Amino acid sequence: MPIRTILVAASGGGATAGAIDLGCQLAHRFGAHLEGLHVTPDPRAVLAATGEGLGGPGAAGLVEAVMADAAAKAAATRGLFDEIVRRHGIAHGNLPQLRGHGPSAIWREEMGATGALVAGRGRFFDLVVLGRSDRVVREPHTDTIEETLARCGRPLVLAPTEPPSGIGYVVAVAWNGSPQAVRALAAALPFLEQANAVSLITVGDGDVGGGSAVDYLAWHGVNAALRQLPPAKGRHLGRILLEAAREVGADLLVMGAYGRAPWREQLFGGATRTALATAPLPLLLMH
């Protein structure tokens, strides 16, 4: 399915500029509509988290302070979004009216839990872009990434803090024959069909259907090279995949979000977790 709509979650944190910039690059690449989504906190949830009830003596002042900070952050984030969109020469407006006239962009704000709102809104877009902040690097997971992967049903692109000069021209695909890898491969087809070079990377001696995957891509006009690496033998699989992606000069690594139960480790265990924490290039993930 072609990429016509892209959602970028603009949190206002340190990774926001990189995510918006990458979203704009992708909007140009696919002639797509880009929506910037900013989520402000629900003051009732803030009160609950602090133990201050709605009728507590400090409730009114706390709500006022939270809302003032949230409004200032939302305004600053929208200003950043508008600035980057303008720098990329993207017109504001909705895709149904502007389709066929190049990429378009629009801003949206909602109040509530970020993870649930991004995952829910992302269901109505072909691609979701999130920033990979310092918090993501330091910690094994974030609620927004988890919930988007687990509940959105759409491919997720994780952008590095510093936006790349290009994306999707040389693509590496991590392949192990799993259902998650199959879904990631299918989700990446719009990138692969436009790429200058595609490498399908497998690790180990077992038959995981790498040749069949290359044949499948050929039916879509994608000339992929199969790169079979020896077993890890004590080395971390995620690092092997990242090294292989670097060796082929990839500007995008496609992976299935997979691993072992429980579900948090299932999403962020093994190779996926390593790539999330250390990858210097954008990741396209699908669960």
C-alpha cells in the first residue's frame, strides 16, 4: 500500500526536531500528508499521580500551573513544527484537497495519555514517526513506543535526534523468517521499491527462507542482495545486524519487533532492544 499519510508525534522533547524533520523528508519522498500530533497532560491524571485529590487544598493552583506549562510547551512545539515544515517548503492543509499538488502538513493537539493517543490516532495513518530521545537510549522502553507498536497496527519509524541527510536510498532488512519480520518486510515495500540498493541480512546457518524473501521482493521490482552472516557465537545479534547495516551503507534498517515473553521483553528483547538503544540510523519497526 502506498504511503499517503504520515503521523509524527511531536512531544516537545529533545528528539522532536529530528522526528519532525524526518517526517518532512518522508512527506516529500512519498508526496504524503503529514500530521504533527502534540499531546498535553490531563490535569486530573497529574493530580492523581501526585496524590492531590480534585478537592484538595492545592488542587486549583497545581492544575493552573500544569496547564500553563503545557500551553507554553505546546506553543513552542507548534512553532518548531511550523518552522521545519516551512523550511521544507511544505504547504499547510489537508490531503484530500491538496492531493496531487505535493506534500501537505497540518497540526493537531489532544489531551490525555500520550501512548494511548498516539497509538489510537496512528491507526488512521500509513506510517507513524517517533523520535528516539535520550530517554529511549537510557531506558529499555517507553510507553509511547510500546503502545504504538503493540496497539497501532501500523509501521513505526524511529528517528535519531539528528535527522539524516536522506532515508530509504540504501535499505538493510533484518530477516529471520518470523511473522514479525514478514510484516516488517511488507510494511517497508514503499521504501524498498524506491531504494537504490536493498540488502536482506540473515544470521546463522539455519534456513529461514532468505532466498524466498528475495524472490518475493523481485515480484515487486526490488532487486535485493541476500547477505548471509555466520552464527553469532556469543556476540549480540543486534550489534551484528547494526554492523552489517553499516557495512552496506544503509540509511534505514527494517526490523520486526520480536523476542521473548513477557510482552514488554517480546517487543524490546534481543536485537530490537539493542537497535533501539544504539542504532545511529532510522529504524522501521513492525510488530
